[in-house]
Amino acid sequence: MNKRGIATIVSAVLILCTAILLAVVILAWGGTFSKGLLKHAEETNEKLAACEIGTNVVIKYACVSDDTITLMIESLGSKKITGLIIRALGSSGGYQKEIETEMDVADLKRFDIEKEEVGAITSIEVLPKVDILGKTEVCGVKDIEKVIVNC
């Protein structure tokens, strides 16, 4: 029988072309993947800078009446605050309220929040919201007040 095969040079060229094609595909995927990682790292870094360095809120005063919690909150950071989340923790549970407000640097504002039934209020937490790269982000707890008096 007369068998025919691919010449050695032709087979070497085909293997080389396949290897080059595979390398191009892997590099293209890797470039897209690394761009996504870099973008995520930039967003995380921006949030960290804005939340950890740029925002600082302090509860100056907290008092509780039968149906209202009154807070005096001061913004001491370098970033404008676009909202607050207030968490009230009581002896039998807790709840949170979102407040849409704007606080510039060195603003001091009073907030009256409806009190819910969670027993005696034991602590109040404040989480500021800031705009980062066009999105509103909630920062971690910035101040916890445990000295709460009756109004």
C-alpha cells in the first residue's frame, strides 16, 4: 500500500501556528481579566480612602423619649456625606433607619427618629453614606453612642 502523510515541515508549521493562536487567545483573555481586576482595585481603594479617611461622624448628644430618639450628629471628615444609617440597639432587639441628608464638613445637625419597640435603648450606631465614583456607598460604623439619656 501506498501511504501518504503530512510532510515534517508542514506539520511543524501547523503546530507552530496552533501555538501562536493559542498564545494570542490567552493573552487577550488575560488582558481583559487584568483590566477588570485593576478597575475593582481602584474602586476598592477609592471607597477605602473616602470611608476611612474622608468621613468621620460623631454623635454629640443622644436622648430617648417615649416615641422619639433625638440625635445631634457632627460631620468632621473631608468628604461630603449624602445620607446616614442610624441603628438603634435595644435590650430586646434592634432596628435601623435610613436618613437622606447632606452634611458638609463641620456640619452639626439634629435628627429626630421614630422609636420602635426594642426595649431599653442600649446603643446607637451611625453609618455615613458617601458618593464614590458616581455610586452611593455605605461606610462602616463611624460612631457608637452608649451614653443615652432621657429627653
